[in-house]
Amino acid sequence: MAETTLLLVITKLGIAVAGETLKLAKPLLAKKSQLVAALPANMKLIKDELEMINAFLKEIGIKGDNGEVMETWIRQVRRLAYDMEDVVDQFMYFVGENKMTGSWASLKKIFKKPHSSISLDDIATRADAVNKDLIELSKRVTRWTKPISGMSYIPDTYHDGEQLLYHPGQDRSIHDDELIGIYANKETLIEMLHLKDPSMRTIAVWGMGGIGKSTLVNNVYTNELSHFGCRAWVSISQSYKLDDIWRNMLTELLGKENRGDAEKMNSAELRAELKKILDKKRYLIILDDVWKAADVFKITEVLVDNGLGSRVIVTTRIEGVASIAEDGCKIKLEPLSDHDAWLLFCRKAFPNIESHTCPPELCECGKAIVGKCDGLPLALVAIGSLLSLNTKSNKKWRIFCDQLISELHNNENLNRVEKILNLSYKHLPNYLKNCFLYCAMFPEDYLLHRKMLIRLWIAEGFIEQRGTSSVEDIAEGYLIELVQRSMLHVVNKNSFDRIRCLRMHDLVRDLAISQCKKESFCTVYDDTHGVVVQSGLDPRRVAVLHCNNDIRSSIDSTRLRTFISFDTSIVSSTWSSFIPSESRYLAVLDLSGLPIETLPNSVGELFNLRYLCLDDTNVKLLPKSMKKLHNLQTLSLERTNLLQLPKEFSDLKKLRHLLIWKVIDETFTSFSNWESVEAFQGLWKLKELQTLNEVRATKVFVAELGNLSQLRSLCITHIRSSHCVQLCDSLSKMHHLSRLNIRAYNEDELLMLEDLTLPNPLDKLDLVGRLSEGTLESPFFSTYGNRLLKMEVSWCHLAENPMACLLELSNLTDLRLTRAYTGQQLIFHAKWLEHLKKVVLSDLPQVNQICIHEGALVSLEYLQIDNLKELREVPTGIKFLSSIKEAYFTKMHPDFILQMGTLDHIPKVHWSAQGNAGVSTLQIEDVNLPASTSNNNPQWRILGGGWVFI
């Protein structure tokens, strides 16, 4: 993965030596030493040399083990690349300062400050040293590789080595009684084979490596052969030769005894012979482990649609490949349930024990091992089989469990698991590798939230600009691609199918951590058991999972780029040691959850800082020195005590995401549940802002708001009636806005938004406060109402049934009403809101009847009714909601609870009534509502005094 390191540095160097940058740098370099004057030329030489090294690494196919000499050389290349990254970042900072101040005189003042420990002379000297080292390094690779190999280091075929490591589907000797947890998928696959449609059909079976795709398909392939006139199983690799694939297919069709005939044929002859054989027979072709959809189209050129019901089954790890099959012909395999995983493990670990029962003394340790496999059949079978050969002692199993990742790497009976899982990583495009490894920094089973991950990747410089798309949109595309490649797994999506949070499979994470160590990508610090667990000898990034000691002696802070703490008990001396000037290259600093009240002034010296997160801390004030953080992109202070920012923050011109608010009412039942930040003078000058949550309105700010034309998400509070005309005017200038939250000054203030108009549709709209007559018929609603996907209306006290007012919002998927209606009846008529998936009705004090007509809310999956104290009967017609999956009834009248026996068609029902709480569910499951207002689980939110999944 050295290529990804080089690409990042090459990109930065490209910016540094570009004409515009050098023009800005000219005053810096004038009348300086010869070495300083030669700095741009030196950087250009370094860029060119790194480009050649990068091309060399691609040419030799650095995709796995390449011998100790080459691996050592790559480590040295990476170290020099990191050195150069530090140099170019420092150089760009000085150039940026020159642009900000506009004069050399003011720059001299900066250079003379006593805290500055580096000068242009230092930068030029370091760049010159890197250049000389690179030249020597380029000579060294020739000196040491040729004597060892005796020939060119470039192999004939890019992935020949991979073919020897792993042929997907080669181990197909699985008995029927060993197929655990895949019976339903087996039946589905058989049904697809025997669809009445006589045309040729392509079926896709997809999922992550080791999930059992080939095992499932082979079982069906073997058992269904009698229904097909001929069949062939062909394994595909990332770098196949089309003629070889056709030749193997023909050999399988003719029988291996006739392989000689196929060997002699050229491409045209192979094509003709295959079409001839397949023309008159019902055939079954398996294309195993396909990596690109285009490969399927090329390979299947020889397949004839003869109207006999022939089938092609494709197995793949890539969703994009699976998409070539019709929707009714795709099967996605998921990890086994805990129950099935345990059964499979025990079947392999105790093959000679009756019923394959685990001895009681091994159960605890055995379940810990199974837990680490996280439902992956490949690992369960391999590990269970290995343990079946060992002594059945708790001590030995415990040692094995503690060393599982090392065993996967070093034990020859298990390293096939690692190799199969690592294939997915090796085949990632370079632009995704850093993004993937970054996810390994987070704790096991941690929920990775889309927005957070995207902002971190951008801060790290992993996202390449493409065309006119925003880097946020490009990063979201990267994230989706990792999901489609089965490298990350979606845990939760919002109502309009956008990813909300993800997780990494436990084994994939462990192997990614091993790769991080190899690449010196990061350190994952954990001293829970008195032993420090960390990865990487010279890491650029540190994630602290648990810290009982001072880690300063374990980390070289001078080279650090990222510091993220997940341990909220970490001592102050640990995190504060990364803020002084020796950590001046820090790009990411996340101290969320720590008991911090202030930041030192030295935080202003972190010139490279792009991401600063202080969520859930006690911070009340930020130092004015932060105005020097001219590279800062994300500043997050959610659920802190800070409500004011210095006016000097208007200098942070690169700020893209500003998130600041303070919890006021932890029950979240009042109008003012939280307080927002004051709009400081010049806030409207931050022209790159995309997210502004939350800010208090003032007359001046509302008038200037239209200058923030790049905003995509805005939450503005304390709106008075007198602000509304100007607010509508400012909002009409925002061409990128997709999420808007408007909150009135108090519950009596009237939001006069009847003239609201926007140049583009919104995805989400929240209106909190009394609405003037005609607001829901404003130009915005008449023009774009049918494009709105999510809406919340709160504290508006509508007298008429709000459902009738919202009828035109035909594509709404999520609706929340809180204190929004003063009537007694809520009626949902047939064909109303047919796309709605989620409804939350909270604190509607007069509602005593809810009626759902047949044909209404036909897509509803989630229903929350909270604190409707007058509602004593289950909603009439709730039986018509056939798609509903989960319902919450919280703080309800006791009579309502007595009626809940009529909700048997809903898989999960949670309820509470005046101090009593319960859960009714069709599967055994604990009620796991969070106990505090911590936002560790941002998909939960307090409604009516209880936690609700949103």
C-alpha cells in the first residue's frame, strides 16, 4: 500500500509547485539563500522521483509478500514520503499565511515569533535532504534486488502469485449436514434455477469473502445436476485471460479426458465450439469469484439463450457485479446468527462427540472464540477444525483465543482465512485503501457514522477532487463503494435509504489492524490488561481505546497527524501533550467526551489542523489563538457549554462544518431543549461553510445569511416574526441547501413563512414554532413539496387535521409531529402518504382517536406514539399496516396498554405507561434503550422523556 502514501504526497507536491502557489510564494523566496531559492525546483524533482517510484511499485505488482529486501525498501520509501509530506505542509502553511496577510512585512513578524521552531531555511534544508535520500534510495533498489533475483523484478503476470494462494470454490467437499444457517438461501437458489421462464437467467450470490458463497452454490450445483444437460464451474480471478476461461469452461463441458482438444484451440475456435455445445442443451454455468461486471459480459458472449431454461450463477464480493442479475435473482449472504455460528463451530471442533456438544468447561472460551469470528463461516470452520486436533483444555483454548489474530497470520492451517479476507483489500483501488484502513482505528463493533467518517477522510486528505462535485459527495461515493465491495456493512439507513451508520466485521478489522502495523498507518493503543497493544513502529495516527497510564513515552508526537481518544477517562497530561508545537502537523484532533473545560493557547500553533472535535466536553471558551487555524475544516462542539465564539473566527476561511449547541432540557420535553451559539461578527464571511448547526438569529446575521451560498445544512434558532421577510429573501439565494431547520424565538412567536421560496428542493425540513396562515401553501411547498423526504413540525398548534395540510407531500418518507395539533382526531385516509416509512406522533394533548383507513400508510415500517395521554385505544385500522416492523408506545394511558393485544402482527412492540415499561417481541431480545443523554448512539433521541430510535 505504499502507492497510496505516495499518491497523497504527490498530490500535495503538485499543488505546492503549481503556478498559482509559486506566484504566491515568490515574495517568500526573494533575497533568500540559494537553497531556499531552489526549494520549488527541489520539490519538483522530488515529485517526479516519487511518481517514478509509484509507477515502479505498480509495475512489479506490490500486492503481497515480496521478500524482505523489497519490503525493507518500501518501508524506507514510505518514511521519506512522510518526511516530505511534513515539509510540503509547512511550506504551504507559509504560503497560505502570505496570501492571508498580503505582505512580506507581516510574514516576517510571524517568522520571528519565539514559538516558531522552523524557518524557510529549515524547510529548504529538509527538502534537499529528502531529494538526496530519494536518489540514493532509487540506486539502492537496483543494487540489492538484482543480486537476489538474478533477473528483472517484474513478473510476467500481474497476479500469478494470487492464483497459487487461493482458487475460490476449490474446497467444495462440504456435506449437506454441515450446511448450517444457509437453508433458506439454498431453497431460494433452487427456486431461481427452476423458474418457469425458459430464457437464460443470470443469478448472483454475493457477500463478503469467507461468507460461504461458493459453499452454498456448490451444494446446489452438485444436487441439481440431473436437471441440466451439461454444466461447468469456472473460477475467475482479478486478472484472468479470456481464452483461458473459455478453455476451462470447454474442458468442464467435454470432460477432462478431452482437455487436449481445448488446449489446441484459438479464441475463435473456442467461441464456436462452446456455442455449438450449448446451443441444444439446458446448461448450468458457475462463474465463481467475479470482480468486475464487465468480465461477466465478456465471458458470457459464448453463452446461447436457447430457450431451454439455462442458468448462469455468479458469485462475487462486489454489489456492482451482483447488479447484473435481475432483482428477483440476487441473493446476499449475511454472517451467521450467534446460534448458527455456535452450531457450526461445535460441529467442527467436536466431530466425534455425540450431538457435537461442547464440554461445559470450554463453553465460555469457545463462545469468546466464536464471537471473534463474528458469524464468518470460513473462520468458524477453519478454527473449529484446528481446535478439534488439539487437547481440549480451557487453558490452551484461552491462550489460542488471546492470540487468535497471530494464529490467523502464522498458523499454516489458518492463514488461508487471512489470505481470502485480504484478497478484498488487495483488490481495492488505491483511493479506497487509506479510507478502509482508517476504519480500523475505531473500537470493535463501533458504529461508524457517515458524516463523521466523511469529514475525517477529507481532513486526512484521502479524497481526490473530481470535476465539480463537492469533496463530501465524492467521499460518500467512496463509502458506498466500500459497502458495495463488502468491506463495510450497513447497520442503519434513514427513511430515504441513505446510509446513516456502518460497522466493520471483527475479523476484517483485526486483519486491517495488522495491515496498519505493516504500513505504519496508525497505532491502536489499549493497555486495558496491563499490556500495551499497539500497531506500527512509527505511526502517523493514534487511536486511544483504553489508557490507564501516560502514553507520551510510547508515541512520537513530532510526526503525529491524528489523535483520537475513545477513552473518556484519559488523563489530561496525555491529551494535552499533543497540542504543543511539537505536534504541529496534527490534522485531526478528537477529544470528545473528555472532562475538558479549556484548551491551551498553544492549540493555535497546530497550523495543519483540519478537524477538531470537542463534543460532550465541558468546554466553555475557546482561545483566540485558534484564529490562526487557517486550514480548519470541521469544528464540532455539540453538547458542550460553549455558546460564544470570538469574532476573530471569521478568519477561518476554510471552515466547512460548524456544529455547536448546548443541552438545556435533558428530558427534551420543552420548547427550548437546547441552546445555540451566538452569531459572531463576520460569520457570514465563511464562504465555504456547508453545515451550520445551530446559530441564533440576529437582524444583521439574517440579512447577511445569503452570503453563505454553499450551505447544505442550516439550523437557525431564535427567529422572530420581524426576521421572517429577510430570512425568506436570504434563503432564496441558497442553491445547495438540502436540510433546513427553523426554530422560533419562543412558543408564542409567529413564524411568518408564507412567502418562503427556495431555488432547489429540500430533503429535510423542520419547522418549530407557530406557523402563520398559508405557510404550508407557500411557494416552496407548492413548487417542491412533492420532493420533500423528511419533515418535522413542532409546537405549531394547528387546529385542523395536519394530515390534510401535508397531503401534497407525496414522497415524504419520515414525518414527526410534536405539539403540532390541538384537535382530537387524526385521520389517515386511503392512498395518503404512500411512501411514508416512519411516523412519530408526540405530545398531542387532545388527541383521543387515531384512524387509519385501509390503503393508507402502505409503506410504514416504524411507528412512534409518545405521551398522547388522552388516547386510550389502539389506532383504529392499525391492522392494515402490513409493512410495519417496529412500534413504540411510550408514556401512554394505562387503558391503552390493555388494548395492545391487538398488535400481534407487529414484530417488535415497545411500550411504557406512567412508570411501567415493557417490550413485546416475536424474537427473544432485551430492551436496550440508552440510559443517559450521551450521544454515543446518535441514532437515538429523547422524545417525551424516553429514548426513541430515529
